[in-house]
Amino acid sequence: MSTHPVTLFTGQWADLSLEEVAAHAQEWGYDGLEVACGSHLDVQRAVEDDAYLAEFRAVLDRHELKLFAISNHLSGQATCDDPIDFRHEAIVPKRVWGDGEQEGVRQRAAEEMKLTARAARRLDVDTVIGFTGSSIWQYVAMFPPVPGEVIDKGYEDFAKRWNPILDVFDSEGVRYAHEVHPSEIAYDYYTSLRTLEAIDHRKSFGFNWDPSHMMWQYIDPVTFILDFADLIFHVDCKDTRLKPRNGRYGALSSHLPWGDPRRGWDFVSTGHGDVPWEDCFRALRKIGYTGPISVEWEDSGMDRLRGAAEAVGFIRSLLWELPTTSFDAAFSTKD
């Protein structure tokens, strides 16, 4: 048996109840879930309502699943974003949106993230996955020209808003695994380094390794694992297919919707894209990662009931055990 539990991230299943998602996950052979806050977990009720917490646990127990992590990408996004607008209203809880005044939304989103840390501890979960948002993502093209001090202030803004959140994570003994992703303060290799520096390398802040958005940015997902070895707090598996260049496809989306054939890349079911999965899993073994492997299933060209069932088998095929006898010992000779 592998030491890694294989879990299903519930974020792409928000149209189904937790009971329905859990039933599918059990049928397909998952060990547990990475539960998305908002759609499948109300963190405020988890902190304040013992009966709600008991029923949440009962759903997992009925389907012989364990909870290995919770995720709060959506409220995390609203903590630093500028502007806060209709996009956020569509994704955050109503109590976070409130009257929609921008700074008020950011402050309430920060409180929601603190609640998330407390909910995680109540659920005996050590890791929360999510986003941070960014006040400077809007300047990613760096044109019209953006003075360096504006970028500096963006990292200062992140640190000012997230240090109090991380204080609560520290007090609860919970880690925050930021998903390196476009539109976040850390979206590639060098912004990840700068993000860590902005908060003085706090021990409770690390990364959720998800290679899907690294691929189209030409970031080597194996190098990321090795260079940030002590900070890989969680692993999400989502695959990306890069289309052969034809003079029209671009690395960015061209404002085209998911699945549009004119895009230069798309998410595909795990194992059907260009992520070098075997090399990645060898790297995870090398750094000693023993946590869950979570399937974040997304593919506009495949039915999810087929794809998510297929993905768990593919992941398990990569989880071979290390040899019990070392290479040197096996091939040594005695005088």
C-alpha cells in the first residue's frame, strides 16, 4: 500500500451536495476528500455549531472517507484583490460580500480565512489550501510603465493583510498552502520567492503544488518541487495540454472560454496532458513528501464522472514503493 492517501478536491463539484460527492468518491476508490469551503463546508458553522460539525463528519463516515485538507480559495482571493467587483460577488459567501464596499469585503474575507483556520483545527485538519489574491496582478504586463515602488507596495499590502491571518493559523497549529496561480501574489517561480520574503518566511505559509498553471508559464514543476522542498505542504494534481504552436495559439487565453479550440492550452484529465507526472512523483519522493495526493479534476472535453474515476487509478499507478534494498547493496560483491 502507498503511504499517500489519494483524495478528491470537491471544488469542481459545487453543484452536488457533499453527500453526493462523497458517494461518488467512495465508489471510485478515493481514500478521502479535500473539501472546498463555501460549497461543501461552512466555516462559521463548523466553528460555532457542534451539531453541524457532527453531521459533516457523519457524511464522511457513511462513505468510509477521511478528511485530509480543506480549501478556501474563494475568500482567500478577496483578501488582497484590487479591484473588488462583480467577480467576487459571484464567488464569496454573502456574509463576506455584505454591501460590496471594497475594503469591507477585504476585511471580511480576512476574517473568513481566520475562521477557516479555526474550522480546520476543529476538524483535526493540519492544512488549508487556497489563494491570496493580489493588489498588483493588474500590472502583470508592466505597461503602461509601472514604477518599482508600486510593486513593492503590493507585496507590503499582502504582508499587512496576511500576517494577522497567519497569526491565527500559528495559534491553531494549521499551515496555509498557497496555490501558485495567475492572479495571485505568488503566481510563478520568482514571485513565490518574493512572497516568502515579504512575510519573512513564516513557517505556517507554504505552497500547494499544482503543476497545471506552471506548464503554460514555462515553469518546470519538478524544479519547483526540489527548490521549495520544505514548503510543499500539499499536492493537487491537475493536468494541462499545451497545443503545438501554429502562429495563432498564445500562452495567454485571448479572452476565450475554457475548451475553446483556439486557446493555446487547456486543462485535461490527469494523465492526458503534458505534465511530466513520473518525474514529478520521483521528485516528491526525493523531498520526502508523505501527504495526500489530491485530484483536482477539470476537463471540458470529458465527462467528469468518467474522468474522476479514471484519475484515481492513474495516480495510484505512480505511487510505487521505494525499494527495500538499496541499489548499491543489490549490486555489491563480496571478496
